Amino acid sequence: MTLDLRYTEEQEALRDSVRAMLTDRAPWARVLKVAESPEPDDADLWRLLSAETGLAALAVPEHLGGAGATLAETAVVLEELGRAVAPVPYLGTAVAGQLLLHLGDGELLRDLAGGEVVALALPFDVGPAASGLRLPGVEVSTAADGSPLLNGTVSSVADALRARVLLVPAGGALFAVEADAAGLTRTPVASLDETRPLCDLSMWNAPARLLAAGDRAAAGLDAALVAGAALLASEQLGLAQWCLDTTVEYLKTRFQFGRPVGSFQALKHRLADLWVELVQARAVARHAAAAVAVGDPDARLAAALAQAHCGPVAVRAAEECVQMHGGIGFTWEHPAHLYLKRAKSAAVAYGTAAHHRAALATLADLVPA
Amino acid sequence: MTQPVTAEDLQERVDGFLAGHDVAGDRREFLRARFDAGLAWVHYPDGLGGLGAPRVLQPVVDQRFAAAGAPDNSPRRIGIGLGMAAPTILRHGTAAQRARFLRPLWTAEEVWCQLFSEPGAGSDLAGVATRAVRNGDGWLIDGQKVWTSMAHQARWGILLARTDPAAAKHAGLTYFLCDMHAPGVEVRPLRQATGEAEFNEVFLSGVRLDDELRLGAVGEGWAVARTTLMNERVAIGGAALPREGGMIGVLVRTWRTRPELRTPALHDEVLRLWVRAEALRLTGIRLRQQLAAGEPGPEGSAMKLAFAALTQQISGTEVELLGAEGLRHDHWRADRPEELDLIGRGPTYRWLRAKGNSIEGGTSEVLRNIVAERVLGLPAEPRQDTGAAWKDLPR
């Protein structure tokens, strides 16, 4: 089946409205202020995106309080959030939503659609290639009344600091733990990307509810992580596009040697090459979004391809943005560093490009030496 | 009558056509009839081989004909005609020129070549020195063209020539359709690094062309040529292929069937190339979906740039993967290939031929300038050659 890799008119309209919203509500100076603050994210912006506009639950069915759209629309929102390095737990909530959809947990989905943050309790680098259900760290025991208790730690978890519910893989099963449960603590971590800060979770006899076990849990977690890898590519695309656009505009106005520096071939050719990479990243990211949106049998390969390609493109775009801005690009007072940090953090999220290439060795039948 | 715009409409039309025409009959008559039925290139207008349908539906028609075992128009042999001459004639030609040239071009009865590059005008194509001088109601052409593939088989050539040396260099050009059988046209094979003579030098000595063979207005040649160049970049980089359908397929088949050649470092290299090839293939799919209506945009340049770099790296990796075996060349005969085939011979041929990909159809360096200035809007480098008359420029 050939997937349509273009944007629909509705998606373009969605993009326009999200961009206008973010231009107004998340200018970079505010993003920096949030990143510097002890707050994990921009609570006002999250309220706008979730409870007020429903953008955080686009792919949740309408009868569960969502918008009944698809992950292809979610991906368009993520492009714009990447473009703004917006400090909101959108991606993690989208991934948790996919897991809940797979498990058919209507109650938590209704909470999510109402604006609650639900987070998957896995280290941020765990992607579809890893067996996330069997990661060491959390043990399952049983309370006197037979209900499960969780003990252990999960480090470097993203989008979890504001979560009301944590979805915790442990012992081959999936559990829900309320964030205010006795015995659960979340410790913020000074993170490379403070627009999407990490935290460490520790559980000491934390009461939990079993969501699913065995194959059903494994399949749900896997589908959610495939969706995460696919969706992240759109965030990386939006980030890279901002870096290219901003650098191009700067090089038109910055004069040295009596000329705009953008007229020097040494810089023009690098930006042209970056644009060529972006044209391809857009096709790859749209392909991945379309594949997970329709449940294409190729979705796993599409997501691995997207991360193998788009992660490095975003990092390169951010690095070129810093370098071509020269001195100003290396200062705290210019937004370039926010994009650089987000790009590198995103390159690790859901597995590095190298992890995804290794996955492709199996998916594309290219066996190792 | 309403235009057929859906795939189903087109399939019905193809089936109706096939019911009335024998696929095993005369090839030329079959192709002519297919053109006249509007099933040649469906996005072309009525009466010119098309139906004004979305371009994206062309594969529906092609696949239906192929499945029925219908003869094709040997597209690899007439790539210059299909990809470059035809869209230029369609856009800039008179009604009479469109009617005269497009049908035999598409049916492959008339092969086309491109008379653009010259020994003194490569990347700086607007500097061409071949002269076209008024002669009664026609023109006399004198000059030398180079890097002309298929000239030895061509019936016609798209020709960029200088009609006004006293004008600025972009303003003094006019575009012609050159009769390759006219007296004064001499085609000499030009041997390349691959050993074969895929290209030619073409010497034009007092070649007389009727004014009806001028395409576009006198002095408008550069604007017409830009239509050709935009389409050329799409034609070179944009072939529709299945996954692993291009040069990457050759490399990964070797990887799969020759376990003794594998090393961990080459494994990652093969995976990286596979990712790049698949990304570029998807980019081509997206580009073609966008092309459904309208002219190719600048993304064609992205395809061409990425394609050239990729084929060079894939073929280079293939040679190294094979080790000493990869150094064995099939032969150094000066063959004259009948159609363009970048991957049909051995690994050393592929590696050598790929070196041409970043030169032909605009060097990668010129394409980067075009992307930087026309797509990204970056300022041009200071130039010395735009204000003065062409004849006064140093060369």
C-alpha cells in the first residue's frame, strides 16, 4: 500500500492554528524562563493544549473524550511543538495514550483526554527494539489483600514530573501507579534538555493496579514505543526546520567583509545540504506518521527508519545553527542552545539512530557479520 | 464530457483500449493509438497524448498496460525526450510545434538529445557561444556542443544558442529544436572514464534551421532552458522504484548472499546506506505525489543532489565489500550503449559511472547555489558577468 505523504488541508489548518497559538503563548524567552524555573513545564501552555483545546488527545476516540483524529494529526502538532521547543509533556502523553488505547483502558483515557498527564515509566532511551517489559529495576510483590506492590527505581524518565498516573512495566506486566501513592517519589534531575526534564522514580511498596500481563502487555507497550519513535521524528523535523529557517534569516542580515555572510558559498552550500536533508526527513517523518496512524504492517520499519534518519538530521541542524550564528549562537541569551539540547536529547529518546539501524538489520533482512 | 480523474476511470479506459487493440500487433501502431487515446501521459492535455488527469495517476495506466503485456516506448532510451524536451515543448511550444513533435517523441519514433553544454560553458551554461544568425526566414547555427548523450541516435536536439552577443549573457539566448539530420551536423563519440562512449561531441557547421524550429521568443532562450533544467533534475533523481529497487538493491543482495565478505564495520555502513536510500526513495514518492498537479518545484534539485552522493557512496562501498574481486572490470571496449543503464554492468562500472551523476545535469556545486539562492533566498555571490555584453566577458 502506498501511503499518502502529503499534508491534508485540514492538517495545514491545524498547523497554522497551533503555530499561531505557540507564537503567542510560547515565545522563546518564555520557554527559557520555564526551563530556568523549578517548574517541570509550562502549566498554562499545557492547560491550553490539553483541557482547553483538546490537542493533547487528538488520537483518542470521541466517545472517550478525545478528538477522534489520528496520529498523523498528532504528528503535525509535534512538528510545531518541536519548532517552538515547547516545554510541555505532549509526546510522553501521546505515547501513554497509545498504550492505553491498545489496552482498552477507557477510564484512564478519559482522564488523559480531560487534561491529566499520564506517563510511561521507562528510561527515555528505551525504544521499540528493547524489551521494555523486562527491564530490571522494579520488583512486584503482593500486599496482604492480594493487590500488587511495586519496589525499585526507574531512572531518567521524561514527561513524568506532572503526571497524575504512571504506567510502570515490571515483571513482564504493566501496572498503573497513582503519582500521589504512598511510597512513590519523583526526583527531578538536572537534564541536558530542561524543556523536557527527566526525573528518577523510586517505589517503596507503592500500591499498584495491574493493567495487563503477558503478550497483551508486551504488544501494547511495543505499539506505544513504535508510535513514540515515529512521532518523535515529526518533532525533530519541526525543530530542524526552525534551525534552518532561523539560520538562513540571520545570514541574510549579518554583514562581515562588506557582504551578507549568507552570500559566501562556504555557508550557502552547507545550508543547501541541510535543506536536502530536511526534504528527505519530511518524507520519512510523514511516512512514519502515516504508517502508525493506519496501523500499516510496515509501521515498525517506518518508525525505525524515521529515527535512524531524522534524529541525526535534527542534531546536525541545531549544530549548524549554533555554528553559523557565531558568537551570539553560543550564548544563553540566544535560543539556539535550547534547540541544540532538545535535538541531542531527542536523538537518544526511544533509542539512538544506531539502535534503530540495528533494528533495521532484522527488519530489512540485513544480518550482521 | 467530464474529465476522468479517478484511477477507476483510467483503468476502464485502458481496458476499453486493450479490448480494441492487439498487444501483440504492430508496436508502432499500438503506441500511436495509445497516444491518440490520451493514455500516453495522462496529465498532458487532450489531443496531446493525455486527458488532463492528475499526474499521480500515471502509474495506474502504466501498470495496467504492463500487466497486459503491451509494448512500451522504451522509456530509458528516450529519457531526454520524455523528461526534458517534452515538458519544454508543452510549456513553450506553439500549437503546431506541440502537434508535430510530441507524438513521435512519446512513441519513440524520434529520439531526442540535449545540445546545451559546450567546452566553454558547463556550469556556466548561460555562457554558451554557439551562434544562431538570421538567414532569410531561418537561422544558421555554428558551434560545438559536448556531453551529448544519445546524439548518435537522435532525430532532434533541444538547442541553446546565442542570437545576440552584444546583449547581456542571459538575454542574448534563443532556444531551438535542432534537426540532427540537417547538413552540417556532425556527431563524434566521446569516450568517458568508463571506457564506453555514451556521450558525444556535436559539431554544428552552418546548420540551417527554419524559424518554425525556434521554441519561444528570440532572446527568451534562458527562460525556456530553465523549464528543461528543472525537469532534467527531476528526471535524473526521481525514478519511481520499489524498496531496494535501485543501486542499493545490488549492494544488499551481495551482502545477503556472500556471508564471507561481511565485517561489523561494513555492516553499519550497509545499514546507513540502506537508510539513506530508503529515505530518498520516500522523498521521491512524496515529490511525485506533490507533482500530481503543476510543475516540478525545487525539491527536484534535492533529489538530484542526494541521488548523486548516494550512488557514489553505494558503489564505492560495493567495490570495497568485494575486495580484490571488486577490482575486476568486465571490459574496456568503447561501446555505444543504446540506453542509459547506471547499474547494469559490474561494480567498477557502477562506481565509475556514478562519478558522472554529480556532474551531468548541473554539478552538485551549481545545484547547491541554486538551492541556496532560489529556495532559501540567500544572497548571490558578487558577480562580474551579469551587466556587461556577453562578447566583452573574459573567457
